[in-house]
Amino acid sequence: MLPLRLTRGVQNLHRLQRIAKVLTQHGFGHVVERLDLGRYVPLRFKAAKVGQDKVQTSKSIGERLTTVASELGPVFVKLGQMLADRPDIVPADILQALQALQDQVAPFDTESARRIIADELGGPVADLFAEVEEEPFASGSIGQVYRARLPGGRRVVIKVRRPDIEGTIRSDLDILRWLAEALESWMPEARPYRPAQVVEEFERMLLREMDYAHEAATTNRLCEAFHDDDAVTIPEVIWSHCSDNVLTLEMLEGAKVDEAIELYGDKLDRAKLAVTLTDVFFHQFFDIRTFHADPHQGNVLVKPPARVGLIDFGQIGVISDDTVGNILVLLLGALSRDMNVVAEALDEMGALSAEADRHQLISDLQMLVDKYHGQPIGRMRMGSMFAEAAEVARRHDATLPRDVVLMLKSLTTIWALALRLDPDMDLAAVLRPRLSAMIRSRLAPSRMFRSGALTLWHVLSLLRSGPQQLREVLRKASTGRWQIQVRHDNLEPLARDIDRSSNRLSFAVIISGVVIGSSMVVSSDPQVEVLGIRLQTLGVAGYLIAGVLGLGLLWAIFRSGRLS
């Protein structure tokens, strides 16, 4: 039976029915049945289940998942895009197909956008802005972006969130959470893909991206961090023109990397620009610990001779101090080709399961490093290296935190852009001094003293509270209030099937009783009447009732798809 949170609204039920239909149409009818969603699929759509084998041979699973996400709308498209960034979870063939997903949503009308701006900022648009273009130059599932000018002539961009988008997203997130829990409970073979963890991460990412106040704060923090760096530009937040649903930012000048190479030619100091680009992200990763998680070409602008601008901080990553330390160790181990150090760093991050074969993992990582060690920088393909490393991690059931994966993916993207600018750039030569300096700073006496003092405080706190907690445990045990909770997995489908079978059996017994009773009445004296009605007439009526009930039972069995 579905949880109450899914059955409390007709809209959710209609949405669930839509999901079940689309999955069945594209060859995932077996998943629909395993999740007990077959009741939501009309018979005409179940015909897709008959041709399921044909669908599976004509299209790959990844292609069908891409089609399903596209048909189910923006939230599922964004989920597919997020999975395309998780090569440590998703197999390479599915991941490649998901990368084709595009967040293409028709823009909502500009009049609605103007009303939102006026309501959110508390004044007529004409008073707030000297000019706002009539058509948005970018549109996505959460909002759309307009070019504009402030009364003083300053060029800005305005991001406006779609009206009523929050309710739609939260409704789909409710359904996704239930589907993830159901997959883990009723389909054990889906557990290696960690559906519940994926949906939890996706929910945090999507709600953070939807929060324009959070994006404004992140943009402002990075703008302040690079304020004194003449080689880096982050758009300034126009706080007087911002709200939860409207974000106004300074418009940056510049061109994408490929366009800049053609447009500016020799005016670009490409070698210096490549170093600046990598330094910008190393500073975000290891010093600020908040970084741009989507640094594709469209979000990186360059100007001659070597100036870098970053835009669109809707997707960001945040890493803790402990994680930074583990990443430093991991990168140093990789650069020095010491895979034992890499394995230790992965273990410290909680990436390795208890069943992981560490010796085989170290061997596979060593083979991967040896494959690329010594190759000319210009021949290296960072995308391939990252994909192969992720495949090794997935094969050994090693799962990194999402922000760490985003960081490594961002590093891969930036390295590719840097090599586009300067094919002779040696990233290891740029990275090793920074990593060594950070290791030295983390081992500085002052930092070690602070860390030791914090550890001592935790120990003293434990010694102070430990006896009281032990006494509480003993008191509960002595008074019989000690409780042991037992949790069972994978029994829900069995209980559901037993309940359904017992209901059908009871229904069949009732039908049999009506048939037997009617037979006895029909064979009685035809002259006997009850309330003026002959008993034989009542017997025939009983037959009719039993026939209707029997057909209903057959229909229910047929609907379940389990005739044999």
C-alpha cells in the first residue's frame, strides 16, 4: 500500500499514474510491477509490456532512461543530469546516454516575469530598471534570465524564478523519495546504485539551486574572496534588486574560451591565462572551500591578456576542512604514484565499504596511473582519465561524497580548458607546490596545537558525561526498560502478496457459497414464495450476483498481470 503522503492528494496520484505509464511504455514494466504500481497502468499501456523484449533490443537502457526523463519533465531531467555527474554510481553506457539530457523548457511570458519582479522588489519595473529586454536570453526549469540596465546605466542580468515552481518540485520530490525507498526495499538488485542516497543528494542540490538568496550569498562570498585579484572577476550582487525569487547581478564582459581564441588571437596570453584559470579553482577548492560546480565553457569568460570571469553560481560544491585534508593526501598520493596512500585517503573519506578488496583496488589504481604516467601532456584526455578512475571506484563499490565528485569533475573540466589554452601546460607542476604548501600549513605547530586542544576538550567532555550515561543504561536494564529494536528488510512484498492472496481466496469462498446457496434454492419447491417472490427467482438472482463477483475477481487477477 502507498504511504499516506502519496495518497493525500489527487495531484500526486495522477502524477504517479503518469510515471507508471511512461515507465511501462519504455520497457520498464517489470519495475512497475515489482513496485506494485501496476494498478495505475491502464490496459492499453500494458501492451507495451508484451513488446518489452523488442524495446530492450532496439534501445539501450540508457537511451530509454533518457526518454523517460524527458517525458516526465524538468525534475526528472535534472535528476538525469545529476546522475550524469556520478560516474562512481552509474555505469559508463548509461552515463553517456544521460549526458544527452538538456534542460530545455519553454520560457514563461515576460509580463508574468515583470509582475514577479515588481511584487518581489516592491516597485514598478520602470522605476527599478532603466531597461529590461523583452525576451529572456536563457531559460531553464527553475527560472529565466533577462539582460537589463540600472537607472545609472550599469548593465546587469536578472534571474526570475518561475511562478509556482516550488509546489511542482516538492510534489515530484515526494514521489521520488518514495520510489527510491521502494526500489531499495523491493528490488535488492537496485541497491548498488544507492537510490535513496541519490535522491537525498538530488533534493539538497535542487532546493539549493532554487534558492536565489543562497546563490546571491555564494556569489557575494566568492566576489569578496577574489576582490583584490586583478586577474579574476566575479559578478557583483546588486542587493537592492534581489529577493528570494529575483536575483540581479553585474553583467560581465568576455567570451568563451574557444570564441576568445578566435576573437582575440595574439592579444591573449594563453599560457598565463591557463595558469590563472587553474589557480582560480585551486583557491576555491582548498582555501575558500566553496567552488563553482559547473565550470563549462558557457560559465567561464576570458578577456585579454589573461583575465578570467566566472558566472552562474546556481550549482556549487562545499567541502569540509577534514575532506580537504583527505583530498590533499589523495592528490599527493596520485602525483607520487603511491596507491597505498590513495587507498588510505579513500578509506578516511568513508568511500570504501567493509567488503572492498583493498589489494585489488590498489592494483587497479596502479594500472590506471601507470597507463597515463609518462604520456605527453598534450596526449592526455582528462575526461577519459576521470571516467576510467570512476569505473574503478564503481567496480570496487567505492562511493565518494557528492561534493568530492563534483570537485574532481570540476578539476577535470578546468584542466581540459587550460590545455585548450596551453597544450604544453603541466598541471602536476602547477598543483604539486600548492599541495605541498597546504600540507606544511596543516602541519604547522599552531594548527596542531588548536587541533590537539579541541581533541582534549572532546576527551574531557566524554569523561565528564560518560559515567552518567553508563548509569542511565544500567538503570534501564535493571528496571526492564531496555529495548532492542529489530528491523526486517524485504518482507513487505511477501506480506503484500499474502494479504492480496488471502483477500482473493476469501472472495472466492464467498462466491462459491453464493453459487451453492443459489443451487439449493433453485432446486427447491417452485411453489414456495418469500415476500411474494418465488425462491427459484431468488436463486437465479444469486447466480447473477455470483457471476458478476466472479468476473470482478478475474478482472482483478488479469489487471495484476499474474494469470500464471
